[in-house]
Amino acid sequence: MRARQAGFTLIEMVVVLAIIAILALMAVPSMQARLVREQIVEAMPLVDLARRPVASMWSTARELPQDNAAAGLPPPDRIVGNHVSSVRVEDGAVHVTFGNQANGALRGRTLTLRPAVVEDAPVVLVAWVCGHAPVPQRMTVHGRNRTDVPERYLPLNCR
């Protein structure tokens, strides 16, 4: 009698590899969305450079800067980072354009943060409306929303 050899057949190995490949392909889109969201969050410190002077100008003069120069910031193409190619102030709104080492799904896209204020109460701090997020009640939002980042990539506070 012949003894049976232990181990896997070639067909069993191919089936297991096919299952692993299918599972990996299903996981790739969710991994990309997470990576893109992380890159957006990593860009926020550069956005803070522009948000502070805009909020400060509102609290002192009750007006919003028209551009980077009025906010006391360098030109838009000089505020850059690993994932950001420019940060531009326009009528108080802060527009972040992604580029440099940003994911291909994000490169060339813009995310807007708009200031929301209470017009007749200057002591109320500026609230920032990110992307397509709703405006807080009893507040007026300023600036144009130029967000063109696909909604599935936006962090939850920007949807």
C-alpha cells in the first residue's frame, strides 16, 4: 500500500490565492478613501495659518479680508506643504488647493472653509464651515464654496 502524502494540491493553492486576491481588491477602494481623508486632515495646519488672521480681522474690524495680502499672508502659491499647492483667501473664505505629493484623487482639487459669523454680535467667535457642511443656525456664512473634492473623501465635519 502507498502512503498518502500530506500537503496541498495545486488546485487548492490557486483557489486560496484567488480568494485572497478578491478580498484585497475589495479592500483597496476603502483604503484609498482613508488615505485621502488623512491627507486632508494633515493639510489643516496650513489652513490654520489663514483662518487666524481672517477671524482676527472680523473680531477687530467687523470685516473680512478680500485676499491674502489684506489678511497679511504671503501669496497663495507660497503657502505650500506636502499635500497642498496653495492656500488662498477670497472674501474671507479659505481655499486649499491640493497638489505636490497628494493622492491622485485629490491632486488639483479644492477644499473651502468659509467663515460663519453673527452679524450683530461681534463677541461671538467665527465658526468655520468646511466644504458642504451646513451653516450653524442664526449665523451668516461669507465667501463662495469652491469645494470640488468628491464627498466620499471629505472628513465627516465637511459633509
